[in-house]
Amino acid sequence: QEDGVMDEPAQAIHGTLIHSVSPTQLQVLPDTLIILSSSGIITHLEQNIPSSRVADSLAEKRIEHIRQTVLSPGQFLIPGFVDTHNHAPQWMQRGLGQGMHILDWLDGITFPNEAKFGDASHAEKVYEKLVRGMLRQGVTTASYYGSLHGEATNVLASTCLGKGQRALIGKCNMNRNSPFFYCEASAEESISATKSCIRHIRTIDPKSTLIKPVLTPRFAISCTAELLQSLGDMARNDPSLAIQTHFNEAQQEIDATLSLFPEFNNEADLYSSFGLLTPHTILAHCTIMTEYEIQELHDLKCGVAHCPTANMTVGGGFMAAPVKEFLRRGINVGLGTDSGGGYSSSMLNAMRHALITSYARDALYPTFEQAKEMGTGGGREALSLEETFYMATQGGAKVVGLDHKVGEFALGKEFDALVIDLRDERSGVNVPLDEDDSMERMLEKFIMTGDDRNIVNVYVKGRLVHGE
Ligand code: GUN
Ligand code: FE
């Protein structure tokens, strides 16, 4: 319990909810009355209350004078989206350099852009727009890579907290193979800046109500062994600390990594030897995976940030991660926009691209043997809409270690939710709604054809952070 007034009812919301109860199963809770405490916790959840009965039902519970929001037909609630992989400073460069190989894109587009965040006032301007933009697209939780700058990353943390976005915040560690204008001078300097960022985050939000730190070695190419080891030591001393990095993203990157660390045959052994693969590790991409590495991720309980947009646009080649196989084995998988590696910061786009890449499996893995060799095993079926929605919400919450708080609607969970509005007068008729559409169909149509015009209200921890 966070504060003494936690159990005080603070607001009531009535509407139909839809969420995932497993990777393959949606659940609709029709006409549900939700009561939230002042700290945004769901204290009451009751189905099948007609909207005309909301006031009476509250009166019967002796709950009066609280804010009441009653949704209309054509509106419904879903859990907020979790973006498990996003580069905050790349908000400025989305759309640039698509089709480039990863290392060329980093040198040509990304590092010059991120270097500008050495100016904290630039960070203030951009991060304000980023967080506003992410919230309006329904991203209630994001796992952010900052730039390498401590001060700018502190600005990011304060901005998320101030605007009410739930976030993991990591200062990028990078002390080699980066241009002179965008490279840390030593492992010590990188570690000391990291510690001071963690301190800042824990000072401004001591109970981690919304934000928490994440160790962020950019990838092994940009970190010396000494730096990776020091980060691994920090994780060992603070075992609940989250870690994020890029993992097996593209062949060019894997080749460069293994030539820098010739003592390893694969990235799983490399990162785990430094103590960086833990149940709190979030690995972005995971496209080129051997059977051995899939098993390692499973055994070490690492989470995967599947970034389908970036896997098709930046990196080198049209890549499809063996997501279906990860799910089949019970590995936690969430979706990441990876903006700006992916041009889009929309989780709806990430969901569509996850589906589309999975439909292209026959082109990508022409034979079952080839699929098996690539570690996809029986995973040649396409993803379902249910699995994709799960990854965008509850799966993502598990990957970032927040499933005890968010990802679904349940008693005791915190209310991170989106009001989806498919009524003509709100959406400008962008979603083709039929009068007899079921809830499942409405969700499917929203995912495939909706956009932020249909995300009219966004709540994080019960607080309205976008909408009116
Ligand atoms: N690998 C190292 N840095 C990055 C980055 O910023 N984006 C992507 N997609 N891959 C990376
Ligand atoms: Fe990335």
C-alpha cells in the first residue's frame, strides 16, 4: 500500500472491457463497473451492470460524490499498450535511413542525432513531445533507451513522471566503436554516470510508482568487456534491476560482435558470461536465433522485445524473429516499436507488422527443414490477432517486469487503460463499424484499421494522461 488513502474510492468507470487472459485467449467483460482508489488501483470490478444502474449501484455501496465516467455504445476499454523497446532521442529521426544496414545507419543517422542530447535544453524540448506523443498513441508503459548523456536521461525520467507515463529509463552505455563526439571516455565514467541516473530516478520516485531504472548497454559492439563486466556486477548486487540490450539483430551486427569477442560462438554465451542475462533482461530483436540460443533465453528467463517494424526496415534484410516458437516455449514476448529503427512509434503498426511478417513465413522459411534450422521448429504458423494483442499488452507487461501491476483488468491491479471510440462522430469513419459487430470484431477492426483518433482517453494509474 502506497499511502493511507489507498482504499478510498476515488472514481468509477463504466463500460465494456476487453483484455487478454492468456496468449491465445481474449476475455470480454460486458457493462462493467470499475471502482478505482485514489492511487489508481482497481478495488471493484463488477460485470453486467446496465449503464442506467451505475448511480444506484454506487449509492447501494454508499459511494457518493466521486467522478463517474460512463462509456457509450461504440466505446470500450482495453489495457494500455506496453512498448518494450523504444529509443527516446530517436523520436527526432523517425523515418530517416530506412533500408540501411544497422552499423551504417547508426553512424550516418543515429549517432549524430543522439549527440545533440548533450544539450539538456534540447532534451527537454524533444522529450516533452515524445512523452506526449507516446501517451496519445496509447503507450502507457515504455522501456526507453536514453542517449549516453546522464543529464538528458534525467530529463527523460522527470518528464515521464511529470506527464504520468509509466517507464523504464536507461542511460545508454557506450564507450567504444562510436564517433569521438558520441562516445564515453571510459568504463568508469560510464558506470558513474549510470549510477547517478539510477539515483536520480530513485530520488524522484522512491517507491517506483511510475518509473524505474534499467541498465542499458547499447550492444556489445559499443561496450568494452570491462564495461559489460561492471554492469553485470551492478546487476548481481541489485538482482531486481532490469537490463536491456540489442540481441542478434542482424547478420552484420552478429559478425561484428563475434569478431570483437572471438572467445564466444554466440551472443547468448557472450552476454550471459558478463551476468547480463537474467529474468529481468529485455532483449530486443532476437531475429537470427539458433536452437541453442532459444533454449538459453528460455532457461535464463529473459524476455524478448519483438520489433517487427525495425526488423523489416533497418538492420540489413527483411528479418522475421521466430516469435511463434518463443511463445510456444513459454518465453515472455512483448512488442517494441524500436522507433526510430522502426519508422513508426505506433503500437498498432507494431501489431500489424508482427502479423504481416508472420504471414510471410513461407517466403522467409521456404522449407520446414530450414525453419527448423533457424530454430523456428514448429513455429511456421502465423501469429493470431489474440497473440499479437497479448504481446502488446500483458506479454509486454511481463517482459518489463510490471505484470503484477498492469497488463490486464483485475482486482488489485493498477488502472492503465485506453478508451477506444469507434463511433462515427469521433473517428471520422476511419473504422468500418457494423451495428451487429461483436466486441472481438470491434477490437480486430480497431487493431487493423484504427489510429490515435480512436484512442480518446488514456489512463495511467487511474490518472487521465490524454483526452478530456
Ligand atoms: N543496435 C545498437 N544501437 C541500436 C539502435 O539504436 N537501434 C537499433 N535498431 N539497433 C541498435
Ligand atoms: Fe533498438
